[in-house]
Amino acid sequence: MTNMTQASATEKKGASDLLRFKIFGMPLPLYAFALITLLLSHFYNAIPTDLVGGFALMFVMGAIFGEIGKRLPIFNKYIGGAPVMIFLVAAYFVYAGIFTQKEIDAISNVMDKSNFLNLFIAVLITGAILSVNRKLLLKSLLGYIPTILAGIVGASLFGIVIGLCFGIPIDRIMMLYVLPIMGGGNGAGAVPLSEIYHSVTGRSREEYYSTAIAILTIANIFAIIFAALLDMIGKKYTWLSGEGELVRKASFKTEDDEKAGQITHRETAVGMVLSTTCFLLAYVVAKKILPSIGGVSIHYFAWMVLIVAALNASGLCSPEIKAGAKRLSDFFSKQLLWVLMVGVGVCYTDLQEIIDALTFANVVIAAIIVVGAVVGAAIGGWLIGFYPIESSITAGLCMANRGGSGDLEVLSACNRMNLISYAQISSRLGGGIVLVIASIVFSMMV
């Protein structure tokens, strides 16, 4: 009788624990309701292809695979955990034909038509920059460009050495490997690089692009993996890491900013106003007022970083407004990142491209170039006054990934989403620097 009582108590405890288990903060029965609703929608192929349908699908899917990725041994430590799991599974669902076309359209409308990615990045940039000490921010921005250049030099040197080991000439290594990897992603990197290649050499832009995007795709995977590894190294050797802070404050003496008072929902709403209006001004500058400088196009996110930095330096924002913008940024990065990663997997990840590019030589060369970017940025950052882990992530890995979505993948893998403003400088201004270098390199081939 005692054994039966104990067994019954154990079963009840197990059932109770199961009911208390939460997915994305929801008790299991409540999440089951959301999941069953989504499965019904999938079965009947009845989903609105607007923000409501897209967000419903992205929330429910991101929640379950985020929890799996967060708990999966090895994957959660070395590969990037929840965010990487989510976008890989989402990409596989497209590749395997599991998603219906309506579901793909719903997610695409959120990411492309409504451009949720732009809003996400704009909010993170505003919160990240406004939360930094004004004087510290200006000094760090001035030192950041040399750190990017150090990363490019490191990637070039490592790339040339490994290329020669494979019998590949220096000009080909620079043209087909180093420049695409360090060029700021696809739209701001591989595409304009192919145009420069065609205009300077007269050769096929399509041929160059297909090679460049394949190499870039491999490098992006290594950038995510290395980000997770750098996070582990930083935790073991704490003197190398600022735990999300780029600047070693001992190297930049500044006075602390005034502390914020009580923060209300209104200050958080003002953070959204500043995020969207600063983005709007940056867009106007990039598209109409100063579309290029010296023949080089400057992306609107690069302009936005400068605009928000100027706003911070002006003293127009009270400590409460800055704290409100930071609170909004934290909400997006902590509560909406898993949602965003579903969209990244569906709209910006092509598994077939990754599979096609997986040759031994390409994998080794891409990996070594990314290592070079990390080493160069770490050394350059340390000399400037930055923490090596943070500088190698932002000025190294965020140069070697695939741009905006790659920045999010890398920063989420190392739990440093607050560094998004520096990551955007790498992808945008750094990518522009690479385009200038490409013009010189390609002209030497003619």
C-alpha cells in the first residue's frame, strides 16, 4: 500500500511539474493552445498574410525551438544556442517544403514588406548609443575605425597565407575570399562588389556574385560559432572581456552621466519616437542629401549611428528619456529576438547555398580568414583601449558576417546585443571601406 501511495505521489508530482513547465514564459497548457491553433491554421492552409498572421507564426515557432536550442547540450555552448537553432530550423522548413506558401508570405510580409528588421535594428541602435556616456561614446567611435582596419589587415594576411598553402594566387584570394567576407554582407557587400568587379574588369558579375555569396555564407557560419567561443573565453579569462562593454574605462577617463529618475511608459514610448525619427532622418540623408561621399555609398544605418551619437552628445535627451530608450531596446532584444530569428531563417537564409559551398578548401580558407579578422581586431582594439573580446566580435566577426541579419546572429550567439551600434558601423561604414579597397584591387587585375 505504501509503495502504491509513493508511486501515486510521484506521478502527481511529475504531472504537476509538467504543468508548471513554461515555454517562452507560458505554462505548457497555454502554449499547447497556441501551438494547436497554429497547427490548425497550417492544416487548413488558412493564415492571414499580414502582421497578425506573421507574428503569430513567428512567436509560436520561435518559442518552442528557442527553448530547445537554449537547453540542447553542446549546441547551446558552442554553436550559438536558441537564436541559431531558430533560424536554422526555419530555413530548413523552407528548404524541406514544410512551410506552406501562405506561411512564407506571412513571414516575408513582416520582414520585407513591413521591414521589421529595420525597426528592430533602429530600436537597438538608439537604445545602445543613448545609454553610453556621452564623452566615452565620442572617444570610442573615433578609435573604432582603426580597429576595423586592423581586422581587415588581419583577415587579408591570414587569407593570403592559407591561400598560398592551397596554391591560390594572392589576387584571387583577395578578390574571391577576403573582400566578400569582409564586405558588409550581401546587399551592401557581395552585390556592389560584383558590380565593381564587372565595371572594372568587364567580366561577368553573375559569376563573381555566385562565388562571393557562397564564401560569405560559410564565413557567416564560422562567425556565429566563433562568437559563442569568444563568449566562453571571455568568461574564463575575464581580463580579456568587458562583459558587453567595448571600452576599457581606465583608458578613457570620463565623468559619469547624471542618473535617471523614475521611468514611465511614456519615456519608453519616446524611445520609439526617437528610434523611428532618427532612422527617418538617416534614410533621407542616405537616399537624397548625401547618397555617396567620394563615390562610396554610405548606408542609412551608418548615418543613423552618427545621428543618434550626435543627439546623445547634444544633451537634448534627459536621463529619463535615455533610460526609456534603453528599456525599449532591452524589450526588443530580450523578448522579440526569437521572433526575429524565424524571419531571418525564412527570408535571409538559403540552405542550398550553404550546401553547395561546402567544399574542403572553401571551408578551411573561410575559417582562417575569419580567425584573421578576430586576431587583427583584438590586437587593434587592445592598442586603442578596447577589450579584445568585444573588439574582435564587433570589428572582426561583424565585418566577416553577412550584414544586418548576420550582426544579430553573431551578437545573440555571444549574448552581446547591446553592441549593435558598433556592429552596424562595421557592416555599413566598414563595408564601405572594403568597397574602396575592392576598386583598387580589381583595377590592379586589369
